[in-house]
Amino acid sequence: MPEDRAISGLDLHVELPGKGERHGVRAALTRALRDAVRSGRLAPGTRLPSSRSLAADLGLARNTVGEAYAELVAEGWLTARQGSGTRVAERAAPPRPPARPRAPLRAPERPAYDLRTGTPDVSSFPRAAWLAAARRALTAAPHEAFGYGDPRGRPELRAALADYLARARGVRTDPERILICAGFKQGLGLLSRTLRACGTEEIGIEDHGLRHHRDTIEEAGLRSVLLPVDGHGADVRVLDGRPDVRAVLLTPAHQFPTGVPLHPDRRAAVVDWAARTDGLILEDDYDGEFRYDRQPVGALQGLAPDDVVYCGTASKSLIPGLRLGWLVLPDRLRDEVLDGPRTGAWGTSVLDQLTLAEFLTSGAYDRHLRSMRQRYRRRRDALVAALAEEAPHVRVTGIAAGLHAVLELPPGTERSVVQAAAWQGLAVEGLSRFRHGSAPAGDGLIIAYGTPPDHAFTGALEALLSALPGAP
């Protein structure tokens, strides 16, 4: 028992360059501790291990450590008080040499309001329900769950997702075809590298979308072919004239950023293209659960499970910080993705996977989504009503689903409106930011009404109305 107490203190890294006689070891220890304090590696107030503990760690006599501590206390480097142990003394910072003059820099100011896309209302994350699910999941988890495990992800989460996706999104799959990844971008990178390794050279993408998704595809060695986006979604007829295009990335439920669903005729056309050409459809279902005026559009994967990779994520339904996404793979691609080229870590936390599985199976995920649908719909309705009253000349589109809407602006006004919003303390994004290549120009704003917390939404809406052209 005494030996256990001796080695149970705080850890402290001390290098002793050469151990000789007792006096030499003490001097080396004293010098090493003094240098650690002087250099700042041991900050003021840091508690040091007891002399017994440090002596056991370093293989020294306890008296040697005690004498070194006493010397440093006498020099003022350390303090020793009964009941609080030995600590690094609080010392005034040494004067610094005057800084060289340089041009003044203005730090970017954080906007008072934020209506930019990318995140949901993170303040609405159901912390209590998530914590309860985490406790239940940890209690029930087998010991083997905390090893390296299956590279596809925990079986509990894959089984829960197979049930949920079939019920809520019309996806046809089983747990063996689901791969857990750290969000959509990472999954897209994995798919792009796999496609390139399998001989694919070109992939179709919508001519409006996120720039970093296109960059991810092209960094994998694929060439992107742009599909025009109009009021019916992506024009997939372009694929028939491009025989080298072997895959296509679509947001069929809610095109980003225009907000339109892929027209039923085009859904049928792209499924037919995949069947005729042995092509592959990558379906980004980033916010498919959020539809307000009628039932959500079912996943495209349900029409052709052998030709579609369904890509989902918890980033919009919960929070991006979970870094949880999933790929539903067709049988013909499953082995290639699992055995194909990977760079960096692409697994996710086992604890978060187990918690999400419990969150899904307990019904907490569905309850959270219903609550958030009501909250986001109220905001959408407030946005539409305010525009109708204060800016009736501004047309709003893409409002049937998702967490954002598109405001159509008069030609040539987009940049000035974004700047006017910044003067109001409001961060917004113009439609041009999401336009690839030479897509037809059209001025507009992307208004992510799902981003701000409830208490900030009214102020954000007022700032937006003040920035619009023709505003009073």
C-alpha cells in the first residue's frame, strides 16, 4: 500500500542528463525543474508531484527530490504550503522587447446576425435526450464495441439506419450495405477515389452547388461535367450526349441551392440512363427530412437500389459537430468502396455511433425532427409573410422544403445587397457564390432561415428587409 501511494501522484516529464553521485543528480534535477519553470513549460500555479511520487518515477531517493524542491523554494521558483503541496510560484512576466512597428490590421467583425447556409440551429440540439441516449447506449454496449471493430461502422447503427431509412425515406437496403463515415464530404471523397480507381474519368454534377464538393471530386482525379439546373432540377438529358460520363451527383429531393425537387420525368430519365449505361447515381439527401407543405419526396435510391449510392448525414437533422454520415452502397460497389483507396481517418467515434443508434431506435430522433420541422416552418412562414408585406417585389422560391429559401433580386443588385446586409450586421450569401462555370446568371440571395437561434431570427429578418432593394 505505501508503494501504491508513492506512484499515484501527478505525472511530470523531467529529463536528467546523466546520473552520477547523489550531489550531481540533485543538481541536475534542480536545473531541469528551474529550466522548465523559466521557459514556461511549467506555468505559474502548476502543482508538482509529491517528493515521494517524483522520486519513485525518476528512480531517485526521496531526499534528493525534497532537497531540489527546497532549493527552488528558497530561490523563489516554487512555493510550498501545508495542505496545497508544492506549486510553481506566481511570478511577474519578464518585460518584452518593444514590438516592431507594423501596419495596423482590422480584425474581421463577427456579424450580429447570420443567415448563411451550412448549419442548422445548433442551439436546438437536444442535449438532454442525447445524453440520456448516450447513457443507455454505454450501459448496453458489449466490451468488443470499444475495439477497432468493423470498418463499415457499428452494427447497431447500421441496423437502426436500415430500419429508419426504409420507413422515413423509402430507401431499400440492409445493414450489410451501409457504411458509416464522417459526414458527406468525406463519403464523397471516398466514392470519388473509388470511382477513379475503377476507371471512371468524368462525373456529372449540377451547375449550382457547393464549391468544396466539386473540389473534392476533382482532387480525386475526376473531371466534372456540368448539368444545367432550372425549375425542374438538373437537366439530366445532358448525360445522353456524354458517353464518358459514368456517374452523376444529384440533390434530387431538394436541389442545393435553388431548392427545387427533381421533376418526376427527370427522376425516371436518370434512373433509365443508369440502367442503360451501367452508370452510377450519387444521391445527396442532405435535408430530405424537412418538407413542410406535403409528404417528403422519397429517396431516388428506392427506384433503383442497384444503381444509386444514397448519401445521408446528421449534419442538418442534428448538428454538424457529430461528424456522422452514411453511404448506402449497391452490391456492385460495396467491396470496391471498402477495399478501395482511402486517405486519412474516415471512421467516426464509436460512442457517437452507439448513441445515434439508440437515439433512432428509441424514437427520440423522430420526435426531434417533428419538433424542428414545426420550428423551421414557423420561421419560413414569417420570412414569406414579411417579404410579402415589406418587399412584395422580391420573389421567394424553394420554400417547400429544407432550411433555406432563394430570394430573386433585380439584375445587377446581388453584390450591393450583400454589402448592404453587412452594413446591417447581417451575413448572407449571394446565389452567384454557388454557381459553377458559365451557368446562366441570375441575381439572388440564399436565406438560411434555419441557421440562427430563435431569439435572433426576428432581428435577422429585420436586418434583411432593411438591406433589400427598394426597402424603406
